[in-house]
Amino acid sequence: MRGDATRRSTSGVGALTRRDRAREAALDLEIRNAYRSVSTTTSARARRRHLRNARRHERALLAQHRRPQSVLVALAVALAVLLAALVVTRASLTLIVVVAVLFVFDARVVRRRRRTRRRD
């Protein structure tokens, strides 16, 4: 798991918000600290414990990467609600088409991000 992290992912897939970046940075720091502790500890029991902690944090980081970004999901929900409201109120066709295109684009981005992160 640790060796796979050397390859950088594209800038299009990653943390969107400051909170996501901070969560990923905190998990990465925990992983590094746990591996550092493994190399400096002489007790076999403590080394196993540090190794378990490192692997647990690696799994949490992978889950964080797989999780769809909340901003994109919230935008997709908001656009869907707006589209439904425009259809119900029989707004202009141009406005409905613009909102529908934005919704489809956002939904495709969310799907692509999920697929890309699950492959990693």
C-alpha cells in the first residue's frame, strides 16, 4: 500500500475543499509517524501495533479518496432540485436546458471521480 503512494494523481481528482485537504494531510502524517515508530521501536509487540495503526490509517486515506467530494454532490442535488422547480413552474425552455446541461455535466464529473478513485 505504501509503495503505491509515490505516483501522483492528476489535479482533477483529489481534495476539493480545505477540510478534505486537511483530513488527507492529517492521515498522511499519521501514516508517516506510524512507520517512523515501527523503524525506531525495538519491541516486537509495539512494532506490530504501529504497523496495524499505519495500515488502518492507509485504509482510511483510501476511503477518503474514494469518497465523492461533498461540494460536487451538493451541487448536483441543488441543480436537480432547481431543474425540477423550473419544470414544475414551466419556466423558459432555454433556462431549463441550461440547468439540465449543468446537472448532467456535474453528475458525469461525480461519476468519473468515483470511478477514478476506486481504480486507485
